[in-house]
Amino acid sequence: MLPAPAVFHFPWELHPNAVEDGASVRTFGRLTYYRPEESVAILTSQHASVQYQVSVRTGFVEPFHSILGAQYLVLGEIEKAEGESAVTVRARILNCVDGVDLAVLHRAITEQRNFLERRLMETDSQTSHTYND
């Protein structure tokens, strides 16, 4: 059985109360820390003058050509540790996307969410009409 499709989350949305353990996610950030011997990387992103960090376990994607300061897109599953206030993403894919316009990416994610929400509402209304007929 295939895993559920990964939902795009902004780095500031990845906190223990917002996502379930094991959920597939996509996110992005600037690589500011990488320790290959520990298989750990940190991606950072700024939003509304606050800097957010996403911890990434890189064991499944190593070796990879790390470029500190470059933008990366990660696809993986959420791991929550007991008693910690942060989540970790266990990366299945970690791609350098340096040069991507983050404002355009942000708009695209927002538009995709709006489209999927409208489609879900339309499907729900069609289903309720079918049962009422």
C-alpha cells in the first residue's frame, strides 16, 4: 500500500499540535546546519520577522551534496519525540531548489490549498444531494 500523499506545510506550521506523528509532509527552508555523522540537518525559514527551524533526519537520503545557505525542499514523514516542543522530518527526498522564488512558491501552495478545499466542499455537497434525492 502506498503512503498518503504528502501535504505541503510551511515551516511555521510544523509544530507538535498541528501534525500527526507519521504524517507525510513537504516543506522547505535554507540549509543552515548539517552533520553527516549524525544524519541531521536544520532548515530555517523566516516568516513575519520570526525565524523558524525544521529538524531533518537525513539517513535515507545520504550521501547528498549539501550546500550550506542553499534552499532545500524536503519530502518525508513527521517524527515526534516525547516531551519535545518540535517535530522532526525523516527525509525521503531532499532536493536543493536554490533560486526558487519563495513568494511565488508561497502563493502556489495557498492557491493549491484553496482549490482542494473548494473541490472537497463541492464533493461533499454533491454527495449530500445524492442521498437526499
